[in-house]
Amino acid sequence: MAWVVILGVAKGLKLEKHGFELKIYSLVYKNQQVQSALTRVLGRTRRGIKIFANVSVVAGFLMMGFAFWFLLANIFNYFVAPIEF
């Protein structure tokens, strides 16, 4: 329900004009400066593309691991009574 409200507000404010890409399943902000920098760097060599892809995969796994650890820690803390208040 919240996603419908978000999409409705985004459509109402016409955020497409300000660099947002709206789809039913996603809302993406396209930054032209970052896009041009990536195009410039990655357009030079295939090695740059491989390095960027590998760093992105490693960063994704690290963030996913941190999110999983954070979830488990919160679940554990929810079911364990604190010693002091």
C-alpha cells in the first residue's frame, strides 16, 4: 500500500523531469554526473569494466552479509531479556 502512495506522489510531482525513473517495481534516481563519469572511465578499457564489476559484486556480498548479521542480532536481542534496564 505504501508503494502505491509513493508512486502516486512521484507521478503527481512529475519527478521524471528531475531525473527519476518510475516503474511499477522501482524508483531510480539517475545522476548525470555519476553516469558521465562511469561512462568515461569504463569506456576506456575492458579492464575498468572488470574491476568495477568485481568490486561491485564484493561490495554487494559484504552489504548483504552485514544486513543478515544485523537482522540476526536484532532477532536475538528481541528474544533475550536485558540484564539491566
